[in-house]
Amino acid sequence: MEKILVVDDEKDVLVLLKDFFQARSYEVVTASNGKDALKTFDAESPDIILCDIKMPVMDGFEFLKELRTTRKWTPVIMISALNEHLNVMKAYEFEADYYISKPLNLETTLRAVQIMSSLKALRVKK
């Protein structure tokens, strides 16, 4: 069973994604900011991360930058209502694997997770 870390400061988004993915046989752990997400990542070793950008304490960009210093191979999907070109480019600059705009389409999000799962399998084989 694959484990997803969902990082978002909006409780309703955390619940929505957790319920959606658990109903599809994924294990889901959550965090409400980037700082907590780093701790959760180290404790839980998720296979894929869904991470919001705008959060208190440590935003998604800071989280991604920190994550990539030592944890290169975990796929990260950034999710945000901030669909500005500069934010998308910044996410990819910090080595995000995918970017999805809010409001979330759950089927699109599921497909992105499935693609990232395949990507991780390819990375591990190398």
C-alpha cells in the first residue's frame, strides 16, 4: 500500500484528500505546514507528497527546498490556488514533479498520484 503525505493548512482540504485516497486503498498521513511535514516525512517515509504552497510557519516552497536538500527521490505534487505563472515556475525550479491548481479535481489529482507512483518506481530501478 502506497503512503501519501498531504500537506495543507486548510482542514477541509486535508479531510477531503485523506478520505478520497483512503477510499482508494492509499495510506494517508497529513501535516498542516511545511515544518510539521518535514517531521512527518522523516517519521512516516511517504511514497508521494501532495503539498500546498501558501501555509503558515513554513510554506510549500520552503518545504520543497528543504526536502530536496536530502530527499531527492520522493515525488512531490504542488497544489495551490495560486495559479500564477511565476508560482508554477518556482515550484519546478525547486524540483516539484507536478503542479495542480485549486479548486482540486479529485480525478486529476488521483491520476497525478498514479503517474508519480510510476515515476518513483522508475527512479528506484536506476
